[in-house]
Amino acid sequence: MPKDWDVSMKFYADLHLCPSLERTDEARELIRKSAELGYDAVGVAFPLRVEQSRIQAVREMCRTCGLDLVTRVDLTPNNPVNLLKSLRNLRRQFEVIAVLCLSKAVARQAAKDRRVDVISFPSTDSRKRFFDSAEAALASEAMVSFGVDMSPLLQLQGFQRSRLLSFLRKETLIARKSQVPIVLSSGAISANLLRKPEDYAFLSYLFGLDFGGAMRGFCENPRTIVERNRKKLSPNYVAPGVYIVRRGEDCHDG
Amino acid sequence: MRRRYIAVKIESDHPVEERDFYDAVWTSILKLFGEYGASQAELGLIDYSGETNQAILRCSHKALDLVGASIVAVTGIRNEKAVAHILLTSGTLKSLRRKLRSQKTADRGASAL
């Protein structure tokens, strides 16, 4: 493997698995395969209204495979007002909130909102890819990451794939210039679209991301998001930088 | 010429012949990089084991990323779903085989635990 990547930093997370939760066997297979390929954590995309029992069932599947489950929700709002409404309702329910931006107004709102973790754009519709330098500047300020799903690169062929690669090449360059973290994920709906993080790092060569950058997209950047959000979702979190360190009557003695 | 050796693991529900795997990698290179890119790859199949579904490929060291991306992009072999994972890369065949052996030993140790 190329030497610009420190293996000791290893904590691989695929923050975007899209199993059909109705088909338990498929979901189990996807999770089992992720564990086999060397991931430490997986982000499973849940529907907006999901029962806790379903999340618990997926958590149990992950636990038996030795994986850490990261709960994720994918928002596709059609206007900024809907986005804000969804964020108010869902921010404290999920560990990762991703927004698939279908309009420029939504993209701008998502990029400047600190409650959003990942923004992404449709793979097959080039008119709806709004990640330019203005978007990147907003995202950088609000610590919003630019999400890239790798499975469309395996599924698409010919003109569609070359157009997607062309956009990804431009967008990753903009993201790196503006210091927007890039989060790579599989976006897989089935096990045959899953690859190892190192495999994806080779694939990301197609859009100009070096090996180290790609591995950070599977390791450091997702971990930062998950750790930050878990701290925020913890009952001890009060405000940015303020945490409860002790509870009880004797806390004034500490 | 400096070369790189790549160990690949093939996953498929059907038995995969050596020729079919090699064709799939070539097809993937041609699809992604065209004939000009393929001409720079200097690709060769060094070893193939149908039993373990592992192969060793050789390429020009300048084309490692190109060949690596093409191997990962393989989604089917002879119209059947298949996946190719890169296990290791190395500068010499000897060190690649040594690393593969030590990896196998480590895997056995882990599964014994």
C-alpha cells in the first residue's frame, strides 16, 4: 500500500449502507460483509420515522458481527424551510444527518447549518450538483463534510460514469482547497457493491483523490463526525465546550 | 523497468477460470482508461489459483493506481456477478509471496482465537 497513510490510524467506517430493512436477511448479509471487509463501524440509513425496535434489531446484527452501528438519516428536502423543520425534529434522534441536495437553495442552507453532517448530490443528474467554491466556503465554516458514495462508480457505465467522474474530480479539488472534509462511503444496497477501504482508495484515483486522502475519507473524517455527535447526544452535553462532569448532591465538592 | 505485483482475491458464486478473470480485468482497464491507458499498464498474469480464487498480477509501477482502480471496478466475470479485492501490492514477487504467507498465518491465528 502507498506509504502516505499511517496504518495505526485505522478505524474504518462506512457511513452509508442502504439495506432494505424489510428484508432482514439482506441487511444481515450487508452488515456481515462489511465486518468481513475490515470495517469497524457502519452507518445504516434509516427512514425518517423508524421504530426504536428496528434500530435495536440492526444494532444487534452489528453487535454480533463486532461492528459499531452509527444511526443515519438521509434527508431530501425540496426547500430550505422543510430542511430546517426536519433538522429540528431529527437532530437529536440520529447520529449522522446527511442531506441530498436537489436544489441550490437547499444546498446553501445545508452547507451553512452546523446540524448537518454530510451533504451530497445526485450521482446521475449533473444539473443538480451545486458543490462550487461558495458552497465549499459555507461548508468549511460550518464543519459540514462533502459526501461521496462509491457504488455509483461501480454501477454506472460509459457516458454517465465519465460525467460523474468529471464532476467528482472538480468537486473534490474544490473541497480540498476549502478544507472541507471528504467522507467516502459505499452507498451500497447489496453486498456485491461493497469493497474494502483500500479498494475504494484505488477507485478514488479515478477522480483524483490520492491514497491518503481517500483513507482519511473512510477513517479520520467519519470518526470525527461520529465522536462529535455522540458527545453532543450524550446526556452530559450542555452547550459547545460545556459538559456535566459530575451529578449528585456532592458535586459542589469536586 | 520497475514493476509492481498485485495479489487479488476473487469472489464469485461460480467457478472462475484464469482466462476469464484476466479478460475481466482487461475489459475494465479498456472501459476506464481506453486503449492508450491499457498500453501503459504492462499487465501480466503471474499466478492464478482456482482453488483459493487468488491471482497475482504484474504491472508497470507507474500504472499501479490505474490497474488497481480497474481491478476494483470489476463487477462481473462472464456475465456472472463477481468482485475482486486487492489483498496486497509489492515491488517484488518474493516479498509479495512472503507477505501473503504471513497474512495467511496471522488470519489462521486470529480464527484460532
